Amino acid sequence: MSDATSPNESTGTPGSPDFDAMTRDIAEVPAVEVIVTVAVNLMSAAAVKLGLTEDAEDHKDLDEARKLVHALAGLLDASTTEISSFHAAPLRDGLKSLQLAFREASLVPDEPGQGPGEKYTGPVYG
């Protein structure tokens, strides 16, 4: 028996992530897929923080939602030329829905153009 580990085995401690394998896996994923996945994760997290889930009041936090919506808008703005309209259009629609939900959830709505992400998208009206 050899003490060397095979290429498929983790060289870390048991239970630790195999970063070499993770790097290989992510290297095979197209950039568009990574961008879309990150955008969907931001959208999902923002929806939870906006209280748009079943247990809405347990997780509602508009300050956190603002950050997530703003980050999503920045990502979409920065990646517009990198992803096709096939991917971008539904993400932009989702962003607008989140921006409108934020405006509705706010006790004191932001001025048009001052809401989360509106720096990138322009004012969002209901």
C-alpha cells in the first residue's frame, strides 16, 4: 500500500472541503452561469429579507434587503454586456419586482431614484 493519496481524495483533514476539487469544478462552469447563479442567490436572499416568504415576519429586515437589492442591481449593471438578453431580461424583471416590493414595504418610501439599486436602474415607479 502506498501512503500517497489518489487525485480524487481530499488531502485535508476529514470533513474539510476539497478545495482542489472545488476549483476544478468551478473552472468548468461558464462565466454566464456563475453570474446568473449569484444573481439568483441575491434575489432569493432579498426576497426573504423583504418578507416575501411564508414566515415573512421572522426574517424581514429592510436594511439587509436594501443591501442585497443594491448589490443585485450593481451586478446586473456591470454584467449587462457579458450576459445575453435571454439571461438578463428575467433577472432585470426580478430586480424591478424586488425594488417595488421594497418601496411597498418601507414605512417611509425613498424618493424616486434613491431606492436600492436605483443608482444603476434609474427611478422605479409602481
